[in-house]
Amino acid sequence: MTKIKMRLGHSPDPDDAFMFYGIAAGKVTSDKIDFEHVIEDIQSLNKRAINKELETTAISAHGYLKVQDDYRIMSCGASMGEGYGPIVVSKEPVASLEGKEIGVPGKLTTAFLLLCIYADGFIPVEMPFDEIMPSVARGDIETGLLIHEGQLTYKDAGLRMLFDIGELWAKETPLPLPLGLNVVKRDIGEELQKEVLRAHKESIEYGLAHKKEALEYAMKYGRGIGEDVGEKFVLMYVNKYTQDLGGTGKAALEYLFDRAYDKGIIKEKPKLDILEI
């Protein structure tokens, strides 16, 4: 049988690398699909999904609004925080974000959507996520919205946290904070969609069952962070909701979009079409 080539998009981060280790290392295979890894930052993957370039990819939960007609949410692969999430940092004390420029990792990211829910009157400046912390540390920009490992390492750069969006969320609801999703194209058909889902799910489960080797691989994408920080970060975002969204994960997505809709940030709420095995 001739295999179909499919592009699999994910970000260059330890948690995504951990999830896809099983596939990347050939521990999880498919007799129907050859996966070609496309490794780019999440804002770039959001844009690729909008352009329908990838058969399956990680995207921001916020980005799903733009791609729901072309992609389905997979029940595995989600990034959800429990009591933690993106943070806003500065070098000097800042009383309010009103009128302040803030470095953001892209307006399609869920972090940006959450910032719009919890703050008003700021001026967003889009920049690559890994340039935000150095830019704030240099004083090029006064405040920054940090995602990925910056949530754990900002103090090493001499920065202070203004507020933790994950904490604000946790005060409102016991639901986890949805940040990222994995999606699959509708036009490849249900049989292949389910094969993509099976491979993703088995890759996640392989990583969790073989943490040492999966973490060693993931740390290649650690951008210089130590193993202890890398492991902490990976296991923050590869959790039970990554294995299966379930009813709680779906409710969390609904709550996110309800909050954004009620504040007038989004004009419509998406239909949450979740593919399950």
C-alpha cells in the first residue's frame, strides 16, 4: 500500500516535542500515512492553518475561530493549564497596562485573547515569542506577554511578573485554561482523520510511558533551559487533558469563547466539532 504524505505542524517547544516523540522516533507508525514534521512557532502555524496548508497541526485555541470550517479539533494533544498560564512581565514596576505598549506573541494566540479578556487599553506589539523577554529586559519595550518556558524563567532575565493570567482564570472557574489544540483537516475524510488521531494519541501515550527518553528528545528544543525546568514545563502542559479533552476540556473551551464573546472581543462562538476515536 502506498502511504499518503501528510504535514504535521507543531511548535519548537519541549512540550510539543515530547508529544510527538513517538512519531518522530518511529516508535509509533502508520501503515497509511507518512508524517512530515513542520516545526514553526504557533503564530506561524495558525497562519498556515488559515491558508489550509497543513493536514494536521497544533494551533492556538483562539485560532480555531478562523479555521473551524476547514479543520476538526482532535480529542488529544490539547495544551491546558491548571492554575497557571501566560504571564505579563516588566523590568520596572507598572501600575497599569492602560496606554502601554506590550509585546505579544501574535494576535491569533490564545494568550493574546486572554490578555484582551483581562486587560484593557494596552497597545499590542506583535513579535516572535522568543524575542519578547529579551526585548523587555533590554528596555526596548516596557511590558511583555510571555508564553512557553518564559513563564518559568523570567526572573533569570531580571524581570518581574505583573500578573499571571492562569491565576486570574483559576479565581473565576475550576475549569482548566485552554491554550493550544491539535486539529486535522476535514477534507481528508473520516477514516484518515481517525488514523491521524490514533497516531497522535499513541505518540502522547508513548512519551508518558517512556518519560526519560522522551524528555531527552524534548530538551533539544529547550532553548538552553535546564533539564529540571524543562521537565517541569513539559509536564505542566502534557497532562490528562492532552491525552483526552473529555467533557471538562470541552467545557473549558466553551467558557473561554463565552468570556471573549461576552466582552465583545469575538463576534461569534465556534462550533466545537471534536473528533474522537
